[in-house]
Amino acid sequence: MATGIGLGLCFAAGIILRLSLFRTNLPDWFAERVEISNALTSWQKTLDGIALQDNDISPYRGDLFHETPIMLRVFSFVSKVLSSKMHYFFVFIDILSGLVLASMGKEFSRYLLQKQVNNVKNYAVGVEKIILRKDHVDLIPLAIVATHFLNPYSVAVCLGKSTAVINNFFIFLTFMFMLKGNLLMCMGTIAMATYQSLYPVMLLVPAAIYFQHMSGQTKKTESSQFITGCGVTSMVGVGMTLGLYLISYFLEGSMRFLGATTGFILGVPDLTPNLGVFWYFFTEMFEHFRPFFICVFQINAFLYTVPLAVKLRDHPVFLAYVLVTLMSIFKSCPLFFSRDHPVFLAYVLVTLMSIFKSYPSYADVAVFITLLPMWKHVFSYMRNTFVVTNMFLVCMVMSPILWHLWIYAGSANANFYFAIALTFSTAQIFLIADLMFGYLRREFDLHNGLKHKLDNGKDAQIVME
Amino acid sequence: MGILSNPKSRQLIVEKVSRYNNILCGACYVVGVIWFMALAYKPFNAKTYFSENALLPGVVESGFFFDFDVSSYITEVKEELKRDKRNVPRDWLYQKMREAGLETYKQNYTIHYPLHILQGQLVPGQNVYGILRARRASRVEAVVLSVPLRSKSSELPQTYGGLIVMLGLVRYFIRQPYWSKDIIFLATDREELGMQAWLDGYHHVHSQYIRPDELPARSGQIQAALNLEIPDSNIQFMNIKMEGLNGQLPNLDLVNLVVRLCNRHGLQVKLHNKADVSDMEAETPQGYLQSAGTMVRMMWAQASGSPSGNHGLFHRYHIEAVTLEAVCKKKTGRFSLDTVGRVVEGIFRSLNNLLERFHQSFFFYLLPGTERYVSIGLYMIPFAIICCSCLIKAIALWVKLSADASKPDTDTDIAVGEGKAGSDKNVTETTAATQEKTGKKLDTKSLHDIVEEDTDIDDHDDRPSGVLSILPLVLSSVIMSVLCYTGPELLSSVAVPFKMNVEDGIFYGFIALFTASLMFPKMIARRTSEEKRLNFDWRLLKALTLIFQSLMLFGLALMNISLAYFLAVLFVPVSVLVHPSKSRVSQWGQKLLLLLISPFSILYVATVIRSLGDKNEGGSLGLLGDAWSNLSHGVLLTLVDRYFFGNWLFALFSFAVFPNWLSLWSISFCESE
């Protein structure tokens, strides 16, 4: 009951905040900020594309428009219906996301408790203190919705009319359908997100593991069988994505859109500065090295899926128990990890996406900040919250200042801004590393008990390497 | 990740920091302030040098001479000025420039005052400018020589000396074959407003308040500008002024160029009427005091955020510009206008050599003398040390907070999950020891019991904690700052129908807001059984405020180091000190300190210091009274600057300094434990 009122308050506060800020001149400023709207997500570019389309010129001919054909039609329809009241559309999408998140949070708390029940036989003695309780878990939906409506990144993205809110909506939907166990819808939303911004294709891996795990929960499946199952599930998602491309082809009548959307993401021709690391690197580079380094950078963006999937599936990621005074005291370190971290894996991937993608913006940050309260129970194990929070704050304040000094005042230069972009990426990596450490450390405690002693009777300290 | 992942070494540092935080904070502050001021001492700063070799200053032989009778021109201008108190010699100048064969134009503009000043009347103005087209290049770049037009009624010194020099230069330059950049000769009306109107017109910028007409002719991209403020002949020395809008400074190369050429022609250059220290004296205490004085004067001018001359408006358009101001003495002035003409000729010959925009050298610097500079690399270190004391205190408070949060763990009912970031997990690990001996493995049923068990999150301690307890305070500070920012427009629209003076209306409005903010901790206080008490998690609020404050100071330091430094010197010690206390003396002491650094007192003290510089008459009481009447005028001017030129000072005060002070103020009201 209290949660219901809380949810209602969050919705009301978020909507009022957004609508009242739309009356100031902040939205114009946000719409120009490179951290919020880049070539892929700028609403101005979308309007340009719609205008071209209306004049029977293919918007994909030039280097102007990078939305997908289906989204072009959706936006074109909406902008004609709402015309000058377009900001209601973006607030509406945020409300929808809020609803999805509330439902997802509920599913997730159920999932957490269920997982705990399933694994209880592996837990060590004396772990009552870190067992999840119902009334704590019940707060998760509220926390997620509150973060979604009130965190500055989400608000800024909505005010800046970044079209990435649609993509974020689909990512939230993916999480929801995954937790609800709806395979087809989940694959559909992943396909839609992939179709728009390519990188969410990585989400196929955790989703496949999750569904595979669900179907064979009780009996122990063979490794090869498991992988085949995952492969089949992913194929469904890939097939759906291809289907979307096919529809686009029929809508457009040519494949030109592919170069302007997916090709644009992969080839990184637009080097407008943003909070990522691509632009700086590629402006400095000789042209003939470009293809090679683009491959390196893009592979880097996707690469982490593999080790993370492997580690979080069978073997525990944390790995090392480096002991303070003496080494290798946990001689018999039991590897208890079962295949049950697909949701966490999905979350890690969402964060990594926003670090390594070619055109990152605050919209991607908004996704993982919004979903962060899912791991509320891990927070007490995190060690760098103070440092990481401050890094995020510093970046948020400094990036417009340094941008001003570089572009308008002419007294600073690109290096100043890139330093902030780099700090921001580092902050995100610290956050995710810290969260992973906390998560695994908690699992370790659940399976080994809270008290770790060395042979000589001293307190042990567990270190992630 | 060294310190981030190795808990052992980090534990050590965190412990040290939190144990000795008071000493560390004090040490950081003292060291930072002293180090910063020590930068004016000669061995700690560096001699200026030219980074841009293309300038080649003073290589050419100067050939400038007046080909007309200077004294007769001066008489003509004076005649022109005498005709009407408000008349400026605009038409006379236009005529003379035309006669010299220069393509000359006039630009009209209208000014619409914000905040209902003058009841929304439009004020017209007119600028005169002429363009000398380059003969040897493609005319895509230009340099500007500008002189402000001043009438007899102006409070500022006359500038007709500058007009004469400009006319002489027009006649001389037009005969020379070597120009590869266009030269724009510009005379602007109404001080900064006219300059802004011309720049807006030139760059096709449209604003609501200054409405320039279309320029009849224009040239290329402007590379640099020189503004002359020369009252008359008999020049004693020159002042170079470089502080621009919002504390922006021109490239140091341009400053060096002007200084070097003045020195070459024997013309003495000073900063804010303060001569350089001679090399012999530089390392003596007197020498240090003199250069420190010069540096503080320069910082004072920069901190105000308003341009010290018409050059300050160019910076916003990425144009490097300085003002050369002459100080004249009837008897002792040794230099004639010829010398100034030759200096300006030299400067323009050098600018003519430029191959690209000014981009080398420094944009962030402080000057303890015309030939010594303190670069950003030098002054940022002591500044960062000052800010460090805030951060150390914040970390110490944070550590205390997380230690407090994990303390209730001894009680098994309370889940660790509620604890804040655990930098020390030892606590959780040891408390489990007792259980391990007696406990048994969980099964599904006992698990279910634990899960369903009602946990009492809210401990019985009546001391409030967590974000929720400080939320009302933070929210009301935000509302106060929004009120402060939007207040003037509201007040001025109210003041007009009531036939009130706009200036008074806004000023008294601010006083009302300030009084309300003084009372605000009382208003928020929650009524408990006996009396009103203000009780909240002050450690959390203080940690957040300190972080906010350091962020604000650091962000500001990148744009306007002087303002950041002055604010840091005032705010850092008080913000570190303030805490709820039982003793009356300490409570009232803190409140007094906080009142002294309140935005209102800062403004008042700043006005007093400014009036001190203006005139020394009427004794100290008269001074304070003058400052009070100047204060309301100053507040209005800052507000108007925001609308006309985009000055940030007001926004900074209402959105950063004011809420920061409000939360410190409310901490001093918090009930102590």
C-alpha cells in the first residue's frame, strides 16, 4: 500500500518536474549539448529527416539523418499529430518507461527471492544477516521508479528531446519480458533495440542463458546441450532483427538506410566530440590506419560479452583470494557458482555498452543509473561509492564548462574536454568493477559464511584481482 | 587500480585522514593561501616571453607622424564637445575620416532596457566606423582599433586624445602599401552598450535588449583589437587593461606585444596605476609587497566579472583585445600623442604579420607586473590545496557516517543491506563469529521464516539520519535560489504599477529575501512535544555541501580564478568549521562568521572596497554610507549586465553561492547531539 502511494508520488513528481522544466529555456540548452544529443539521437536531425521525407527526398542520401526507417515513420506521424507540443511525447515515453520499470521491479524482487530459495542448500552456516528479506526486496520497484523519474541524467535526456529515450524504453522492456519469462516478446524488444542502436545485440547472450536456465532449472543439463539451446534462442532474436531490416527495406525500397544507420554506428564517420573515446582517437589518426583501429575499437566494445558470459555462467568471476599476510590459505575454495547470474550479466552489459559504444550519450548513462537500485542488496559490499559518485558529479559539472572554454572562449582545447570524457569512462568502469566485486563478494559470503579466518587465526581480507 | 582495490593500504590512508582531519584541513588552508600569495614573489613566477614568433615585435622602423596640426584638431574637438553637454564628436569624426579618404559608415542601434527601467523606452545610439581594405591579401581577416566616444557630461575621463591618434593613423596607414589585413577604425557610443551593438551587428547576433541595425559594410574575421582611452596630450604613463567579461583574459602574447612596444618607445606601462618593481628590488620584502599589490589589484578587477574597458566584450567572440589607457598630467606629462601613435603603429605592424589566430602562449594567467606572469600550472596547485581541505573534511565526515551505519550490526535483526558504503567490512566479519559456532545450516523453511520476518529498519535512536532528513532543507534552498534568480523580473514588473523606483524595488526585494533566508532554519524546524527543534543528519548535509562547494569553486577556477580564489578564502574555513554545538559561545561565533560571509555581506564589503578606491573623503562613516547607497546601484548594474552582455555573476551567486551558504547556515542551527 505504502509502495503504491510512493510510486504515485514518484510519477507525479517526475511528470511535474519535466513539464515545468520544459517551460524554462533549459531544453534548448540541453538539446545542443553534445553529451545529450549526438548525430544518432538529436531531435533536430530527426526533424530534418522528416522534412526531407515529406519532400520526397530520401533522407538517407546525405549525411544528415541516422534514424531507422521505421522510427522515421513513427516520429513523422507523431510530430504531425502533436506538431508544436512534441515535448508531451517525450514525457509520455518516460511515463511508459516508468510503468515498465515498476512492473519489472516487482518481477525482479520475486526473482531474487525465488533464486534465494533455490540456492539455499548451498549456503553456509550463519549467513542469516545477509539473507534478503521480503520487506527490503519490496522496496526495489519504488527505488527504481524514483531513480528513473528524478535522476538528473534521465531528466536531461528527456528535456533535450533525445530520441534515445525510445531505445532506452526497449531496453527496459527487454528486462521486463526477460524476468516475466516471455521469450518471444523479450527477443522482439531486443531485436527492436538492436535495430535502432546495434549494441543491444549483446543482450541476446544473457537472455538466452536466462531462458535456457529457466527451461532446465531442475535437471542438470549438459554443457553442449546448454550452448546449443542458447544458440537457438539467440537465433530467434537475430532472426527478428533481420526481419526488421527486411521491413525497412520494403518501406524504403533500397538498402541505402543500412549505411546511414548501422553502418554509421560501426564506421564512426561522425567525429563530433562526445563523452566517448572514439572521436579523439580517430581525429588524431592517419587515414590509412582507420579501418584497422575501427575494427579494434568495435571488437573491444563487443568482446567483454564472452568472458563475462563464461565467468558468470559456470565459474565465479572472483577468482582470487589474495590474503593479507600469507598467501593461498583458502586451499579448498569451493567453486559454488551455478548458472544463475544472467540478469546481472545483462546489467553489466548495458553499462559496458554505454562506455564503449561509438556515440555514447547521457541517455545510455540514464539506463544503468536507473537500473542501479536493482542491486540495492549489494551496495553494502561496494567500496568505492564515494569516489565514483564524486567522479560522476565532477564530470557532470565540468564537461559543459570545459566545452565552453574550448568551443566558445577559445582558451582551452580539445585535450581538456577529452580529459573529462576519459574521466567519465573511468568512473563508469570503476562503478561496474566495484559493483561486480560487491556482487561476487556477497555470493562468496553466502557460500562460505561471513567469517573468514586465516590458518594463523587472523582475519582474512578478500581481494579481487 | 592500486588504492581503489587494495583495501589494506586504503584503509590506512582513510584512517589517517579521518583521525587527523582537523589538522590537515587547517594546514591545507594555510599552506594554500600563503603559497598562492607567494606566487607574486619574483623567484616563484616567470618572465613573459613571446610564443608566437610571427609577431616580430619592433623589428620594423616606425615612420608615423601627424600630417596635420594636432593642437588645432584638439581645439576643434573641444569646440564640438562644448556645443552641448551630451554631444559626442561623432559627426566631426565622420567628416574627418571621410576627408582622409577612408570608407566610413555609421551604424544605428536601439537599446531596450530590461526590468522596466525607463518604462520600456527605446534609447537610440550611433557608432562610426571606417574600413581600410588590405592591399596585399584577400581581405578575409581584420584587426580593430577602437576609441569610445564620450560627451562632456560623462563621468569618465575624456577620450579625444584617442580620436586624434586614430585620425593620424588613418591618414598615415592609408598611404602604406604593406597591409595584409583589413583595419577597422571604430568609434563607439555609450561605452559598452555601443561596443556590444557593433559586435552583435558585425556577427549577426540578435538579442532582445540591444538591437543593432544591419551594418552597411563589413570586413573579414577579426583577429585582434586594441582599444584606446587617451584623454589628451601630456601623457605621464600608460595603463594596460585586459580583464574581460566574466573574467576572461586575452592571450598573453597580445599583452606582451603591447608592453614590449610601449617600452621600446620609452613609454612607461603600468597595471592598475602600479609600476613594475625594478629588478634590483624585486627580491626584497618591499618589492614583494609591491608586486603582490599589483597582482591583487588585477585579481580584484578580474573577479568582478565585468569588463574593465570596451576590449572586454571582444573576448566573447574569440577576439583577443586589450585597452591602452593613458594617464595625463598637465605639468609632468612627458609624452605627446606622437609617441602613442608610433606605439600603435608598431602593434598593428606586428598584428599584420600574424599567420594564424593567437593560439599559443597563455589564456589563463595572473600578472604581478607587466613583465612577470603566473601561469595556470603554477596557481592551480595552491588553489587545489585550499579546496583539498574541504574534501578532506568531507571524506572524514563520510567515513564517520559509514562507521555509524555499520555500528548497529551487533543487533542481528538489522540487515547489513541497509548499511551505507562499507569501507570497513571488518565489523561485519567479526560479529558473525559468535553465530558461527552455534548456528546451523539454513533450509527452505527457516529461510522462509527469515524472509517473512518483520525487520525494524527504523532504529530506536531518535536521531534522524539518511537522505530523507535533509531533503526539506535541500529543497527549500533550491526554492530560495530559484526565487532569488527570478525575483528581479517579478519585482520590477510589480514596482512599476506602484510608481516605485525599480532600483529600490529590486534592492528591497533582495533584502526581504535575505531576511527570509536568515529565518529559514527556524521555519523548517519540526515541532516536537515541547519546543521547535531543527534536527537532521547534519554530517550528511555538511559532506554534501562541502563537495558541492569544492565542485563550484573548481569549476569557477577554470573560468575566473580570481573570483574562485576570493570565494575560497572566505568560504573554506567557515564551511570546515561550522557544526552544531552545545556551547552558546561557539554557536554565536559560528553564526557571526556565517553572517560575515553571507552573499549580502560579501557584496557590501566589495562595494566598500570599490568606493575606497574611488575617493578618500568624508571619513570612514561617510565611506560606509556611500557604499550603502552604491550597493543598490551596483546590484542593479550587475543585473543589467546579465541581460545586456550575458554576465554570469548573478546566476553564480543565486545558484551556487547562495544555496551553499544557506545549507551552512542551517547546519549552525541544528540541534547538537
